[in-house]
Amino acid sequence: MHLYYEIRTIRLMFAGLASTKMILLQGISGTGKTSLPYSMGKYFKNDATIASVQPSWRDRTELFGYFNEFTKKFNETEFLRRIYEASYNDDINVIVLDEMNIARVEYYFAEMLSVLEMPDPNEWKLELVPASWPDDPVHLKDGKLQIPQNVWYVGTANNDDSTFAVSDKVYDRALVINLDSKGVPFEAPETEAKRISYKYIESLYQKAFKDHPVSQKVLDDISKLDLYVIEHFRVAFGNRIMKQMLLFVPAYVACGGTELDGIDYVLATKVFRKFEGLNLSLIRDEIRGLIAYLDAVFGRGQMKECISYLERLQKMF
């Protein structure tokens, strides 16, 4: 398709799919954010559904549709149709929320974010209508739709003045991939598309979790870092971030990355990103101390992503 991405971006994408159902691709316009999930759909022979977010979106009906009391019919959307169809197959289903932050994400997607957080997938149910009728679709029980496991949601976000800031609620639940540069063409072999089942890719993830668990030493080092960050910045990791890390890192290693690189990426995008909400002018010296602490605990220069991000923060005031 003549689309070019760094191997690290592909590695982050597949490791992200192992850790969460929500991927956020953000960066400047024209870097291939929408094209990445689109090309994945083509490769898996199951085209991605593209839902173009509109500035006027204010509630969930824009995504899931609504029951028209006058016509007594349900006005469905492509987004809802794809979720329903996914309950009938074992394919990898990708839904793209294009320009996700052109409207406030928490207005139209908050309910779905809450559903995807439930620990028991059997509880992933969304109420579409308040009652049930004999001619309801087969997989609609008592007006509620079971959200299937084989669907991933990929949001794209441009960082410019025409968009809204993405809230912490979204950042905490999604795996963020920054695309800040256009792909450079390179030679690549022609590769045939292939249909891969959800069951198969899930078995690969389970194998990765078993073969490449996060080492105890790294977990101990993360615990030390957690205490340090709480003491100096009043910011904590939280159980959600740790859970995602324990899923993300093994898959990242199985995709050809290293354990520390995976840890580095999660800390930079999940934990240290929260520093933007602090008074940067007051924590300048603390950031310098944190960089030295990262070098001391994980090895000098090992946490490149974190240190690069923290150094950028120092220049922001």
C-alpha cells in the first residue's frame, strides 16, 4: 500500500492491542494515523470501520444510534453495526474513531470506556433500548448488547487549535502511540494478506505473557520509582497502569523489543505525562533529580523515552 512506518510503531501497536481495547494514535496531521489501522484491516482481510467524529457530537447516540419514538424504529450507526456483526465472527475487528478529539471524547464515548474497564467480560453490556420486543435482533437481550472481545477501538487525534484536549480518563485507559513524523520509504517484500482469527492472536498473546513475564528485579525497581515519584511529585502509578504494563511488556518483547524499552515507554506515556498538570516552574530541580534517579536504578541512559520527555518538560517554562 506504499505506507511506511517504523518497526517500533508496529511493535507498539500490537503490544498495545494485548494490553487494552483502546489505542490512541496522536500527532501532527499527515503522519498516517488513520492509514495504520486501515492497512491492518486490509492485511487481516477484514476492513476497518471508519467512524468520522463530528464537532457536533454531544452524547452516545452519535455512535450507538437511538430509538425513534415516533417511527418505533431504531436508528443504527455503522459503529453499532460493526460491533453487532463482530459477535458473529472470530475475526480481528478494528473500529477507527477518526479525529477523535474534534469533539469532547468523554461526551460520546464515556459509557464505552466504563464498560471496557469491567474486569469480567461477561459484564460488558450496553443498554440500547429500555425494553425488549419479540422481533429484536438475536444478540440483543433485554435491550442490552454484549460487547464482544474481538473488537479494538483505535482513535486518532490531531494536536492543534481546532481540537479539544484529551482527558486523563481517556489517556489512562488507552495505549498512546505518538506519530510525529512522516514515514520514510524503504524496500519491503510483498506480503500476502491473510485472515487471522481472534482466537489465534489471543493464543499468541497468552504465550507471550507466559514466556516473557516482567522480571521480579524490574518490578522491584518500579516499586522504588513509585515511592520516589509519590514523595517528590505526589503522583502515583495506580493499579490500572500496572495491569496494562504487565500485559504490554511481554507482548512488546515477543514482538522483538526489550523489557526495559517497554517499561520505558509505558512510564513515559502513562506516568510522567501527568507531570504536565503540575506547576513546572516549581519542580525544575525535582525533574533533574528524577532523571538522575532513573539512571541510577535502571542503568545510565536506559530509560531514553522517559528522560527525553522529562527534558522537554524542563524546557517548557
